[in-house]
Amino acid sequence: MSSKQPLISRIISAALVISGVAVFAMGQARPPAARQQDVQVDPGANVKSNVRQEPTPTRPARREENKRPPDPTRYSYEFTQPQFTISHIVIEHDAIGRGKITFEKLGETASIVEPVELSTAALGRILGLWSDLHFLDSAENYQADKQFPHLGTMKVQMDDGKRKRTAEFNWTNNKQASALITEYRRVADQAVLVFDIAVARENQPLNAPKLLELFEMLLTRNGLSDPYQLVPLLRELTVDEHLPLIARNHATRLLKRIEK
């Protein structure tokens, strides 16, 4: 037993030495982590952050709106014939077709004023004819050599805010001037028809059948400014129980004719 004791002691001592060497080596291989409170950052240093900085959104430069000022041009048409059922008519409108119609009926002293709005199609035709006439730049006398005063006197006027011109005649051979008068006559006939139908619906329903006959006559001879503008009115007439059945049925036929 005494001979083995020194051997065992030597083995244990050697093992302790080897273990100490291994622990020392591991400590050398991995440096100790720095404590957070020991880390100091120089505030003057240029520290580069790893966080991606989103670019600050820039507001697009305000684009100047290139809005054209509204066209101030005013147009008017006037018709006078004291012996006609509609003895006096004045239509006034702006460059987008909005305005009013004033008319007087034979034997009545009060004028009737109603708003008027030309359809896109009608306005296009009318402004096109004004343009073809070069009205403000022209000094043409549209009156034909022959006089027909019994047909009434027409007067057209254009005012662009700087220049103003009026032309008056009872008959003309100028195709554009004649076509312009026809367009305004259609506007007037349509507006008066709508007014008369409104009166009949409120106060004189028995007049409705006769007015629907007039409606069909104007439609047949292309005497309305734009029949499609009257589609909503016709739809109302077809179900208006205040009107005689014959008038409602007539409105239904006219509606189908226009919409087909």
C-alpha cells in the first residue's frame, strides 16, 4: 500500500495540471464580453448606424393649374311678328349653352321667362354656324334683296366682352345665317312645347292630346332642337294618371320612336 500511494498522488497531480492548462487555454481563446456599462461612445465621433434610413418623402412641387378663363361670349336670337301665335321670342345663352328664353303669346301682355339649356349636339351645331359666319369680323348684310316682313323679323347678336355686333333681317340667302335661324327656331319651338305641356299637366289636362299631336308633328319635320332631351318628360307622361289615356298612349309611342 505504501508503495502505491506516491504513484496515485502523482497521477492526480498530473490530472490537475492538465485541467488547469485547458481552462487557461479556453480563457485565452474567447475574450471576456465587455459589460454594457463600461462601453462609452464619444459623442463627437461619426458613428455609422446600421439602421436603414427611409428617405424623407418630398412633396411634389405644386403644379400651376393652367385653367383657361371661362368664355364670356354671349349669344342672342330675337324673333318678332305681332300676328303670330308666339309674337315675340328672345333666346339668350352663354358659350356652354345655358341661358333663358323669353316669349310672348298673341293677345297676352305678360312675358314668359323660362330657363333654357342647349344639348351638346345642338350647341355644337349653333356655335359651329356662328364660327362659319365669322360674325364679329364680318360686316355682311344678311338681308336678301327680296323683303318678306310678313314672315317676321329676325335679329342675331354676339358679344364677346370686347366687341358686339347685331344683324337684323327678315329673309336671307346666306346659308349659314339661314341655318342659324333654323336652329334657334327649333330651340324656341321645343322650349314653348315643354312649357305648354307643363301647364296642361297642372291645369289643363284635356289639352294634352292636342299637345302630343303637335309634338309628333315637330318630331316628324325635324322641328325640335334635340328630341333626346325630351325622353325624361315623355317617360313621365306615360304614367301621369292626371292625363287622358289617349295622351299617355301617344307619349308611349313617341318615346319608342325616339329611343329606337
